[in-house]
Amino acid sequence: FVQCVTDPEILERRYPVLLRQFVIRNGSGGNGKFKGGDGVIRELEPLRPLVMSILSERRTLQPYGMDGGEKGQCGQNLLVRKNGVIVNIGGRCSTSIDVGERLRIQTPGGGGCGSPN
């Protein structure tokens, strides 16, 4: 349900979650003559116990650059537990999440194009 184009107000109205953070992931795009686009960080907190599922890519392999451009940073899906422990849940997962915990989705940055020199 969390797509890049979902407005925060719509997300919070449709699902029992609070969007705690939605920002650009500065520096995640690869360098190049044309820099790769930066990803985003989105952090969700459930309002009641939930089972959340995620299906995502580029969590283990970096987005490649083109024509000498550098790779972008990998994304991460992190579960922040109540006790502060952070668990990397990988790119494909279904997991229980409780009130007071957070799901932090860090999307990958794009690869750069052309040599950065």
C-alpha cells in the first residue's frame, strides 16, 4: 500500500498507521556527469498491531551506473522495535509489527550516468 506517489493524508486515512517521516535520502544517488536520483526514507508507525508485508528490489545489489557513472546506494527495510533494536527485514517479508514500533523503508538511489570526472 505504500507507493511512492501515495499522499500522506490518503495513506493515514486508508490504513491504521502514522507516517512519522517522509524525506529525501540525501546522497543515495550515484555520482556521474548526471547524478543518480536520491531515494526516500519513509517511516510508518502502526496505530494497532498489524501484519505488514513488503516486496521491494535493490536491497542487496546496488543500482548500477551507466557509461562510467557510479552505483546508487542499496535500499533497506528496517523494523525498529520498542526496545530500540533495529532489524533488517530484507526486500521481501511479512512480519508482525506492534504499536510503538516502526517500519523504516529506505529506497535505493539511482545509478549515475557518465563519468563524474
